[in-house]
Amino acid sequence: MRGDMIIEMIGYLGSVLALVSFLMASVVKLRVVNSVGSLIFAIYALIIHSYPTALMNGCLVLINLYYLRRLRNKEHHYDLLHVSGQESFLGYLLEHYRQDIQKCFPGLKADPKEANRAYLICCDGETAGIFLGREKNGQMDVLLDYSTPAYRDCSVGKYLFEKMPLDGVRRLLYAGPAEHHGEYLLEMGFQKEEGAYVKNLK
């Protein structure tokens, strides 16, 4: 492959990544992918001696890094709402986020009627998380532990799991789809036991 073609491909790669980033629902992923695309395009601009373009994309990388740091250090203030599995608003939220829930938990059938515990985690009036579980004798079988796209930094789970012992929950067990969820569970302190994920609460 000729050198000029390789250089051109670098430019296309940077452009594609920058465009793809705007299709992402998660603000964090958007800024990460956009930063990578902008950095690649800045390198391409330097190679072809287009210094204004290189400067602009370099500034975009710095802006993205600044806001990523702010997002990382931002403290969310959550509220925990106990709801009934029969509440229409819970049903509305499950339907509203149905496609994203299926994307996160392929094949999961989270029926609120099967849950005897249901929580909504809110942040400044926005829904940040939905939790459905079946509790018995202090053990909570997790049916759904879902965070909305803007709140996928593990803070929702940390908040919820700190509150659960106040409801008498001492142990969590998740045996659902873990293809896209397993890494999160391990980060939250769950351990794999006989095909399931288990976490003991303090």
C-alpha cells in the first residue's frame, strides 16, 4: 500500500470515529471516542501540514479530556424511591427503556409482577436506575439492575447497595444474562459462585 494512501486512510479513520461518537447515548463514551477520533485527525492534519486543522482537533481533545475529568469527579445526589411492581409509572419506564434494557441484558424477561421489591433511583428529578428484586430472608434475587445511559459510572449501584441493608437485605444474588453485565458486577464486588454472581452486604 502506498504511503499517501495510508495517510489518507488515517484521515478517514479519524473522521469516522468523530462522527460515530455522536451516535452514542452515553456522554462518557461519546467524549472518549470523539477524543480518539480528534487525536487521529490531528495527527493526519500535521502529516499533511494543515496546521489550523491540527490545532482545532488538538483543542477538541483537550476539551473532551477536561469534561471527562469533570464527569469522573462529579458527585451525584440520588434519591431512592420504593415503588410497587404494579405501579403504572414503573411500567412506563420499563417500556420506555425496553430496547436499551434488552441491549444490556439480552434475553432478560424482567417482569415487575415477579418482584416483591422495586426501587427507582433518581437524580435531580431524572430516572437514573431501575431495580427489581425478589427478597426472602435477607437474600435478594436480582431480577433487574439497570442504570440509564447517562448514569453508567457505577455510582447508582454503589448508592443502592449502601441503602439496601436498611431494608434488611444482607445478600444479593444475580443469575441473569451477564454477557454485558459481568464486568460491572465484578467491579461492584460480586463474586462468581456456581454460575451466579453473589455479593454480601455490610
